[in-house]
Amino acid sequence: SFCLEFGDFALKSMVSGVTEAMPRNHIVGRMGGDEFVLVLNDCTEERAKQILDHVLSNVGGKTVRKRNHATQIFVSAGLVYVCPTSRKQELDALVCAADKLMYQAKRAGGNRLQMQSIQA
């Protein structure tokens, strides 16, 4: 049906905008539905925030159109920065923490970033 086709088109448009905003040595992966994970490696906390801010400005608030249908894309991001001197962290715990931050950003109105740093 066109509804599913349009949903897929909107997701592909969003992913295209995200990957264009990301530096080449980082990873974009789909968690499921409309949730994605971005793995930023070997960068400072400030650089990670800059990258996510760039993703938000490149994708958030944009309108996707196909035929006579249109939808606006909203991006809510949770960023967990792990200081390189921190003790080893479990990936599942980091994804869970980022997911909670993402839902905080979504509840705050979307097209925004919530951050947490792990320094220990």
C-alpha cells in the first residue's frame, strides 16, 4: 500500500540526511521502527555534541514529500558520552541510557538533544 511505501520513503530520506551529516568513520544503525543508533568513536564530548547538533539541523524539521503526501521529520536524540579514561561500559547499558535520554528529548518537544557524560 502507498502508506507503507511513503513510510519507507520518509525513513530513507531521514537516514540519508543523517548519514550526510555524519563524519565517515562513525556508524549509523537501525535499532527498529524509527529508532537509530549512531556510534561516534574517537571524538571529544564537544565534537560529539557538534555532530549531533549538525544531524538535528540537517534532518529535524524537514518536510518529506511524495506524490500528494507530506510529513515533517522530528528527531529526538540521546547522547551518552563515555570519557576515554572511564572504566569499561557494557554496550546494552549505554544503549539503554541513550534511549532514556532520547525519550526525554521527545517529551520535551522533539528536534532536540539530551546528553549525559560518564566520567568514572
